[in-house]
Amino acid sequence: MNTTFTKVKVSFGLLLAGCSLITTQAQAQLIKYESKDSLNGKPKISSALIGRLKLNGIYDISGNLHGNSSFLIHENDVFGRNKPAFWVDMRQSQIRFTTTTQLKNGKEIRSMLEGDFEGGPNRTSLFRLRHAWIKYNNFTLGQNWSTFGDSDLWPASLLDWDGPTGMVLSRRIQLNYKNKFNPNGKAGYEVAVEQMEPRRLYDYTTNDALGVDYAPKRMPDVIGALRYDYDNGGFLKVAGIYRNVGYDSKNLLETAPEVKFKSENGWGATAIASIFFNKKSGLTNNLQAQFNVGKGIADYFLAVGGSGLDGFAKENKMGELNLLNVHAGFISYQRFWTPKFHTMVIASYNHFYGAEATASPWNEMTNYHFTLNLSYNILDNLMVGFEPQIGYKELHLDEGIKKGKDAVRINFGMLYNF
């Protein structure tokens, strides 16, 4: 590790200087439209086209996470060698179209369509759908941030948009109902049914040799949540989820090659806090934290989803799926030193266990993730940042054997909103 941190020091100055070279590359204009006719004292139809240009600069010092703009520490190969690498891309640049339509009953319909260029294999930068929803009254229908998590939970100024390894946040196709217990109160509730879009059909690891294969789900995930809002934008939230994870169970005997649909019950709970501290200087600092526990809910983790960690096939029971237990969380603190310069620290972890006697190559897996972010707002809509990240992955193998490996990365980049 001493050699690793020496390399970090050497790289710091070079990459910080590189940040200053990218601050004037993006120039664009916000496009707005408002209809001439009005209703409810507002334009009957208003819309906006918004863009975000995001440059990701990456230098991997140790570990083997090269080729990905996110620091996915759970993918670090503990048996592999270090592969230092340099990487720059703009694939997370976004386009967002929003509309608001006034109705004769005094209410309105809001909608959003948003995408980026993270789609496609082999860095082809194809357009990818992120959000597509409509909101009316207390209902939301479409693809939006999952109710198991919260759209207001995000460590501001973070350059790595896959976020802390223990954070629950994902986009889901859903029907959500949100309301307050008292119209003028601070406490409210949400209920939702949700489903992952077909781009990622399942999140458990299939195994034909052990008789476990993919099968479409037969019911959506069900989520309920309670939330308390503070006047300054902070909030507390707890949420619970029930999942029914379906799969095909194959009989491997040649005399009876039948296939049956089976399912396993998954569940999860999350506790969230976002607290703002208003200083006498007028600046505001922010503390965010989240703790999660459950079984078969890896699909909802921002950094881990899509990695096949919901479960593995059992080795001692052919055609049976075993869902993994997990507990995870993160804490972050953002401090504004001046109106333009701010820093943030994040510590995060996740721990998966219960994989004994399954097709998993390990029994337990723990990932640790630490991030330091330094950001400067050159303009109200232009931020540059520098973000060292350190991670460590540890596997528990058979006979009490442990194997681990660290990874160190330097992120630098810009975010320009127009």
C-alpha cells in the first residue's frame, strides 16, 4: 500500500492541473417554451429542453477496474494483478425534456423524458433511457427513481454517479402513490408496485448445470415508505420491500426432463437521513446516511445492481435458488468552505453472506469504499472536481480462507448544466 499511496501523491498534481483545462469547453443555451394561452393563472403548456455535459476523467492506480467510468469495487478481481489505466469519456452527458400541462380542474400533469449515452456494448455510446414518467395529483406512472430509496438522497457534487457501494437507489417502472397524513403536515407516506425494465431481466446468477434458469417474474415488487420532511429540505425516511423472485427449476434427470416455475421470497428495509446545517455565513452543509438490510435485494443497489448477487443455485439441491442476505450502508458529509469551493467525504460498505453450499465461488463478500471529493463552482452551472477513491474487496472462501485486494482511483471532471 505504501507504493500505491506514493503514486497517488505523484498523480494528484498532474490530474488537478488537467481539470483546469476542461472548464471552458461546454457552451450551450437552455431552451424553454410557454404557450400563449393560460389556465389557472399559468401558461397552459410549458416545456423545457435541458442538457448536462459530464466529462469523466479517470486514472486507475491499483486494482483492475479499468474500462468503467464507475468505481465498482465489487468487480475488483482479488486474484488478478494491478492494471493501471487512464480513461476519459463523456458518456454520462444527459438530455432531459420536461412538460407541465394545466387542467381545467385546477390541477396539472407533469412529465419528464431523460436519457444519456451510457447504452450499448463496447463503448458505442448509444442513447439510453433513464427517466420516462408522468405525474398527476399524488400518482406517478412510468420509469422513475424507486420508492425503495429516495430521489432526494444523493451526495451532491459526486463525480462517480454510481455512488457509494452500499447505497440503495435504482430506476424502476412503477405506479407510485404519495401523500401527506395531514395536508399541511410534514409526515407522509408512499406505496408503490415496481418492476425492472427488460434491459436487465434478472439479477440472480443462473446455472444450467444445477438446474436454475431465468423465468419472467409473475408479480411486481411491493414497497411501502414513511417520510418526514424538514423546512430546510432535509428529511428522514424508512421503507420496506417485498419481492417474489421467480426462476425455472429444471429436472436434470434424463428420464424426467421437466421444467417447473418456482420462486423465492425476498425482503428488505432501508433507513435514510438527509440533514442540512445552515451556517451564519449563509452557507449550508449536508449530512446524508443510509442503512439497508435484506435478502435478495442486490438489484436495488446503485453500484451493485446487475451483478448477479441476488442469489445463486444450491449445490446440494438441484433446481433450487438461494437468495443472499445483505446489510450495507453509507454516510457522507459535504462542507462549503466558500460559496464556490466545497468538499465531501463518503464512507460506504456492503456485506453479502449466506452463499455456502451454492454455486458461488465464495461464501461471503465484503466491499469497502471511501471517497474524497473537492469541487469548485466556476459558474452557477459549471462545476469542476477532483475525487480520489479507495476501495477494498474481501472474500471468505472455504475452510476459513480469506482473500482481499484494494483498488485506488483518481477521478477528475466537469459538470456543465444548460
